[in-house]
Amino acid sequence: MFSNLSERLDGVMKRLRGQGRLTEENLQETLREVRMALLEADVALPVVREFVKDVKERALGEEVKRSLTPGQAFVKIVKDELIRVMGETNDGLDLSARPPAVVMVAGLQGAGKTTSVAKLARFLRERDKKKVLVVSCDVYRPAAIDQLRTLAAEVEVDFFPSSGDQKPVAIAAAALEHARRQFHDVLLVDTAGRLHVDEAMMAEVQDLHQALNPVETLFVVDSMTGQDAVNTAKAFDEALPLTGVILTKTDGDARGGAALSIRHVTGKPIKFLGVGEKTKALEPFHPERVASRILGMGDVLSLVEEVERGVDRDEAEKLNRKLKSGKGFDLEDFRQQMGQLGKMGGIGSLMDKLPGMGQMSEKVKGQVNDKEVARLVAIINSMTPLERRKPDVISGSRKRRIAAGSGTQVQDVNRLLKQFKQMQKMMKQFQKGGMKKMMRQLGGRGGLPPGGMPPGGFPM
């Protein structure tokens, strides 16, 4: 998300940093470019107008005039205003009610509502240690009930059965009674969606809301719909007392205008971002961290939190001991590293949080994605234990067998072995001189070794 906006703003800020001082003239040109960048990112026009006005007022004030580095002072102002527009702080779920706390999830069909319910259930079970029950009140789409049943099993939470011949309010009441009897902490209610906002849909969710009296009413919206996302959120907010928004498919939205507009237009906070298809791909929305990402500064805090949660400490210590003993890094270790990336929401999610990644070329980004990682793992899985431990034994005939077994080409196997050797060199540097040498191996400031990014990224 925000890659287009980040690219545009980065160019604006670079030119401004080269100015010795800020004048009315160069500020006017800069603000015009900022305005265009925001509009191209599909940010709502009222938001753009207010944003530019506030930035201009602060930029012409004493804050910048007294600064020895006016360009950097301007960047700080832009960051502060981005944070303000998106809501200052993270608004978490308020589950302080007497259990079961009911969370109702509404939205249009296709926005990712059912998947978001499963992601939220997993989030609450794993991070908040809550006992969660999920139920589907979508009686118009039996597939939605089956989908939620399957997802509930995957994320290891309880599922309350329902069917298409029941009334939504009756389903919700029965699920709530079951949650009380079974001492669940949270009941997540998935409601029916439509292809557009209509009276019947609104009447139904209003009846459900009245029957359940939820502590949280979350609106799920597809960020890829841009301004339509904001307009739909506004329509729902007028019909329901929404408490927050889940913005989905943000990994596929290069513009990000919805994230910058929803809080301003509806007054409701974005509480979570859906950052991928996996059930782990749900992040709390932190305005300050997102503003840092927009300005190419990365999001190191979220990155550290993901690593803390996702890394298997025993496996990491085992690898560390192995490297220290001089046994070296082999393809078995490499495969485990790939597994660790999967646990942390995928390599795309991690790269998005690294400083400077917004300026990386699309060609390089294309080398480092979850599909490529899955293909690399398939190639390693086709090898024998000996080949994984000693890749040097892999001859031409072995490469053909490995390629056939993994459904890939011989050149894919060659590419993996070449990248693996680069990774081995990085590991040796890491052993000898730590992170500084490893970063030099990467080419200093975010550069890459010949042949592209080592598929393992950074050692865990």
C-alpha cells in the first residue's frame, strides 16, 4: 500500500531538502506537488484541501524559519499532518464488557468480511488469549457459512452452526446464548453483504445490532475501491453506530487513499489492516507507523514485533549454535528460514516495513514475493537429505530430477543454488563481523548483491 504516494512524496522531499531555505515561492510549488500526489492516491478532496492548508500554515510559521534544515522540518510537518488525518493513535477493540463481548462485522459482499472475521478470531485467540466463538448470519450465501466453518477450524476457534432457512436474528440470539453457556470471552458475528448499499440490507443489520447490542460494530471495506470505500463507510455509519473500520486488501492497493480519507470523512478510526490472504495477515492500525511507511522511513517497530512473535527461538538458537560450531549454513537451514517468514505474514509484509523499500524497483520487488518463496521451498523439498546438506553434490542429472519433482525448470534450480551461495556468504560475514558486514554485503544502503535479493532475506 502507498507505493505510488511514497514514490511521489519522496521525489518532492528530495528536491526540498536541496533548498537552503523555504520561501513562499518554493513552498507553493512543493505544496502543489503534494496536493497532486494525494489526489492521485485517491484521497478525498476535502481531506486534501485541509491537509495542504494545515501544512502550509505550519510551514510558513516560526517552526520552519528557525530550523537549520528547513527541508527536514517540512518532512516532519507532513508526517505530523498524516498522523493527525489518520487518527493520532491506534484504537484497539474495547472488550471490557461482561463476557461474551459481542463484535458485529458488517460490509459489502466481496470486501473480505468472512475472512476478516477469521483473521480477527485468530488475532484475539493468539495475542489476547481470548476464547472466541464465531457465527455466520449470512443466510443468503450458504457458501459463506461453509467458508466460516472451514476458517474457524483453521484458526482454531469455536464455530456456531447456522443454515440458510433460519432468520439472522434467531441465529444471533442462539449463538449469544451458546457463548454465555460455554463461557466464551468474545462472540464474532459475520453479517450478510450485498453488492451495493440497499434498504433491505440496512434494515437487517440494524435489527441484528438491536438484538445483539454489540460492544464493537466494525465495518469491513476493500481499500482497492478507493473513494467508493469512503462513501460506503459513510452510508453504513449513518445507518449503524460503527465503532471502527477494518481496511482489507491493502497489500494490493498501491494508492492508499481510503486509509487517508476514512477517519476524516466518517470520524471512525481504522482499527485493523488486512495485509494479505493468510489468516495471520491482520495488523493493528498505527497512524504514526503508517505515516512513516508513506514517507519511506519504514516501520521498524511493527517489524520487530512481527519478528518477536514469529521467530521460533529454539530453532534460531539451534542455527546460531550450528553456525558458531563452523558447520555452516545448508539448504535444510534455508528451508526453515522460509518457514519462519511464512509465520510472520510473508516476505511482502516484512519488506513493506523496511526503511527505503518504497524506492526499490518493481523488478527487484518481483524477485522477492511469497509465490517465489513457495517455489524455492518446493525445489528444496524435491532434494534428498544429502543434497540439502551438501549442495555441491548436485550434478546435471540431479538438477533435472529435482526440477521434475518440484514442477520447475532446471534454470530455476540453478537460480536457487546461485542465490543460496550468496546467502551462505552473507552468513559467513554475519558470523565474522555481525550486521555491519552483512549490510555491506547487501550493498550498503539497501543495495542488492549481483543476481538480486537472496531469497531468504535477512537471517532470523
